[in-house]
Amino acid sequence: MGFWKSLFSASDTTTTAKPAQAEGYSTPGLTTISGSRIFFSTDREIDLYELEELCDAVGWSRRPLRKVKKAIQHSFLVVSMWEQRGAQRRLIGFSRATSDHAFNATIWDVVVHPEFQGKGLGKALMKQVIKKLRSEDISNITLFADPHVVDFYRNLGFMPDPEGIKGMFWYPD
Amino acid sequence: MGFWKSLFSASDTTTTAKPAQAEGYSTPGLTTISGSRIFFSTDREIDLYELEELCDAVGWSRRPLRKVKKAIQHSFLVVSMWEQRGAQRRLIGFSRATSDHAFNATIWDVVVHPEFQGKGLGKALMKQVIKKLRSEDISNITLFADPHVVDFYRNLGFMPDPEGIKGMFWYPD
């Protein structure tokens, strides 16, 4: 996993002081509700049950954990978002991207816990993802957006159907 | 590369007789111009100069071969299409897909040499790609189509903007 180490070390200088958070990093100025702190991580050792709980909270259909684990392992980038209160940590956001490690990346599974929505945290999470992908020299960052989040992504610099390019999904006959 | 071996061996029984084509396979009924035979391969040991020549032929901008090599290495699937005339082989088509190996795949760089277009070979190439991805239990096969090829992909079962889902590309500020 040398790649991830280098991605991480090249990314952010605001690492936390606690050794247990070696792969976590906070973003300056990003503090919510009093007494809590938000931080991001590219560590893919995520408790799958905790992730499932997060996805349940936004109403996503459940997926086999075995496949979720495989998808995380084979994603190019995983960024998770955590709330820390004292010694307690809670997974409050998640996103991952597939990539050819050279030209293209596609972002999937962007989720922010409903209790933490409307605070700019989804935007902060996506900015982390974009920053990481750009630091790896990925020039084409893509995603497929549900209608109700098109404007959210537009505000982050994503353009729908640029030059008439259409996102298409295959359906079995 | 055990994965590729298993993908290949699970895929097609119409392998060619020549040992040198261990990873090539022909498609029944797919023969063009007299004396030539078309076959497909998932082998990613492709001559990068030959691939560049193919991409030049359709007018694509040149890309650093180092990055093309990396992209091929980190693609989930590579399908190339070849014309064989006697002992001579010529690369006439190419496609690749990124994936999380579990849920999603995205198809990139679909190209058919202009001399071989209009013969159903692009369709045959895409059918190979879809078949391989399906055989790996990938449920969500996606792509981004330029406006002039939207109908080509639609005829293959791809739907643009299903349920309003928008393909989006990030542009730097």
C-alpha cells in the first residue's frame, strides 16, 4: 500500500497529534457543534457495519458486505469523514473513487449522515476527494449525480453533460 | 494476474488453435473481408505504439505513453480487437474499463479503426466488453458518450440519464 502512504503524506500537513490517527487529518477551520471536531481519513480499514449504518441512515438499499469490502479494496481512493467527541469517533461521511490511476476517476457512494447535512460538510468531503485526485495527477474527475444533487455538484465545479457528453448506464435486455 | 486468467478461462470456449493466441478468442460468425479473421483479446500486453497509431487514425490527441501504460495496467478490463491475415495481425479496435471489482464499471477509450467501421465491429467489441463485465458480476456498467455516439450505445442497451442521473465532469476553477 505504498501508494496510499505517499498519497497521504503528500496531502496534508495538519495531521492530528494522536498516533492512533496516523492516517487521519483535520481540515483547518472545520469544527462543528461545540466540543466536537471533524476530521477526514483515507484509511480504508473501515468498520463495514458502521458504514452500513451510515448508508442506512440516508435510506440506501443494503448491499452485501463482502462486495462492499471488495469495492473499497479496489477503489483508487476512499475518503471517510469522522466526528470526534473526546475519545469517541463516529463515521459521519464517506466517498470513494475508481480510477485507471492515470487519466480518469469516477466518484461513487458519496454520503453524509443526515444529522450532519446542511453544515457544509458534504462540500468539505468532496473537496478532500478532489484534492486527493488532483494530487495524483488525475485530469478527468467524473461522477453520476442523482437529479436532486446536480446543483450540489455544480457548485463544486462539476458540469453536467459538458460538450454534450452523456452519462449512460447499461440495462440488461 | 490470477484474476485475468480466471476471467479469461470463464469467458469463451472458441479459443483459437494457435498457442501464440492463448489469450485471444474469435467470435463465431465474425469474419470480414475475404482472407481475414477478426479476433478479440483481453491480454493487456499491447504494443503502445500500435495503440497510439490506432488512436491517431481516429484523430485522438496523443497522450504520454507512460500514462497510457499505467492506465492499461490499472484498468479492470482491456479488450482489444485484431484482424488476422495469414500470419499478420493488426490492432483494429480497443476498449477498456475501470471498476471497483464489485458494483460499478466505467468504459473508456472505445476505438475502432476507420477502415473497419460500419461493419458491426464496434458493436461486437462492445458486446465482448459487456459480456466480460457481466461474467464478473458487475451490475452497473456505465460510460460517458460523445453526442455523435449516443445512439450507437443506445442500440447496445445503454440509456442516457436514466431516472435523471447526470454524468458530470469536474473543471478546475
